[in-house]
Amino acid sequence: MAAVFFRHLTTGFISRSLLLIVLLYASAASADEQGEVRDAVRGTLLVLGDSISAAYGIDEREGWVQLLRNRLAERELAVKVVNASVSGETSAGGLARLPRLLSEHRPDWLVVELGGNDGLRGYPPRALQQNLARMVQLAREQGADVLLLGMQMPPNYGKAYTQAFAAVYPKVAASEQVPLVPFFLETVALEDGAMQTDGIHPTAKAQPALLDHVWPCLETILKGNGNTQSDSLCTS
């Protein structure tokens, strides 16, 4: 009788143990799968910009770069965003700072939002083009993918200059084969309440629209999907 009882007890114990092992394994596998989904996109994104990306005149927490951090977190994309934007920065200044930033942060992606101050100061478009192209090249040498955000000048700078300035970004995108958002401020530049009193810097109200404008292209780059080269510009 004791032997029969022990045999039943042992069999039940083994069955329960096997069941527990199976459940634990399934749970671990599920966790691994979820982790793979979360970690499918991971790395460091460096934003190199001027006052527009430095949230000039508004709370930094309301700027489009911080909103980008929030969106990445909400979508469980493990991307660290480093904002190296400085108010008043020119393309020459960004180029001078870039080697140190690349060495320090080792970014997987670089967003370049520069040139506005070059235009406001009337700097030669050719110099802007050279600086932007060199930034792309330096980033590529470090293994980073680049997204270029274009700018435009107001018409009071004269037709010849504004056209030459606007043409710089497509030229760099084509020569360096990088994706381009042709005019970063396109969706807010003429909207009521979207620009500060200086007419240059977007308000806090405009920041979500800035992120939405760049997001389709940026998401594609982060996930490594599709062709975002200059022959299929990133327009939303």
C-alpha cells in the first residue's frame, strides 16, 4: 500500500514539476519575444541643430526633441536621444563640434538641423553646402546614418539668395545620398500662433507639428526600412 501511495505521489509531483517548468519556459520565451520587439530599434540618436532644436524661447521640455524622446519611450523604442543643439549655431560651428560629439556619443543616427543662421547672416550658400556635406561624411565614417533637415530664407533676402540657399539642401542630399526633409518649418511657418514674435522661432504650440513633420522619415531611418535616399525625399 505504501509503495502504491508513494508511486502516485511521485508521479503527481513529477507531473506538476514538468508543468511548472513548461510554464516558466513559456513565460521566459514570451518575455524574450517582447524584449526583442522593444530592442529591435536601439542605439543613440544625435541631434545637431541651432535654436530651433534647442527650444529657444520656450521650456525645453516642450521642444520637439524632448517630444521625440517621449514618443520613442511611448513606443518602447530603446533609442537614446542626445540634443547637441546650440542657439545661434552655424554650419561651420556645427562642423567644428561634430568630431568631438561623434567620438563622445558614438551615435547610430545623426539629425542635422543647421543652416538657418548661415542664411540670416548672409553667408555664402556654397560654404553652407560644403559644411553640410562634410558633416555627413564625418558621420558616415563613424557608421552613423544621417537625416538632413532643410531650411529656407524669407523673401526679403532677395530672390537670387533665397533660391541659392534653398537649393543647398537637395544638392547635399543628392551628392551624399542622404534623406532630406526639404523644409523643416513647412507645416508651421505660416500658421497663426505657431511662431514667436520674432517671426523666426516656433512657439510651444508648434512643437508637436515639427515632430509630426519629421517623424515619418525619422521612423523609417530608425527602423532601417525602405529607401530613404535623396531620390525619394522624406516628405510627410
